[in-house]
Amino acid sequence: MTEPWKPTDPGVLCLPSGRLVRGRGLRHSLPEGPTPTYAVYLLGRQPPEVPWDADWLCWPDFRLPSDRARAGEMFRDVWSRAATERVELACGGGRGRTGTALACLAVLDGVRPEEAVAYVREHYDRHAVETPWQRRYVRRFAEPRAQDLSGESSA
């Protein structure tokens, strides 16, 4: 088992279960301290290589993930790995896309979907989750038809 983040480490969100996940903005320098063992980068284009295990989720700035089914799978993987690894979620600024992904992790961790954005704003960044459609995405994240979180009817 990897030594976990500390709840006081910069950008670390403590979920209700005690799992710790770091969020950050890639435009800022890497925080001091331990590096991630796994990261998911939420960007509109492929991120640069990093010396730890990482995946890329195509997610343009101020928008929603390009592949919502894959996003759900990745968030479930991040949540699972956070039990034993130092996991990081990051986008350009560390607020909109990162906050949205962290709110989805909070839902997976048992926070009610309609309370997840407030939870992340209280415990991570008060400006997290920047757009109305990102808030709606979080509210609908746990719905049975989570593969279509765009709000569009599939009928």
C-alpha cells in the first residue's frame, strides 16, 4: 500500500469515507511533497508525459467530458484506487473540470448528488464547478441512465 496523501496537503479533498484525492490546476506548479501514483488529466487535448501512471479524459474547458460513459468508468476507477493510492485529478485551472470530477467522486462516496457541489466547494475550492451544465452533470451522475448525462433525450 502506498502512503496516502495527508488531509492537509495542498488541494487534497477528504471524502466522507476518508479517501483522499488531490485536485489541482496544471497551470500551477506541482505542489511540494509526494507525487501521485495515478492521475487523470481532464483536458481538451492530450497532456504532456508525467513520471507516474496517468490517463487522459478528453474534456474541453468549461464543457463536459467528450465521452461520458468513459468518464463514469474513470471516476469509479479513481474512487477505487484512492483507497490505497495517491490519486490526482487535474485540469488547467483546477476548478471547473476538476471540481466537477471531484463532485462525482463525492457522489460515488455517498454524498447526495444535489449536495455534492456544495461539499466540494466547502472542502476543496469555493469556486469549484463553474458552469450550470457542470452542476447538472453532477446532479445526474448517479442516475441509472448515466451514459447520457447531456440532458438530451435518447428516445
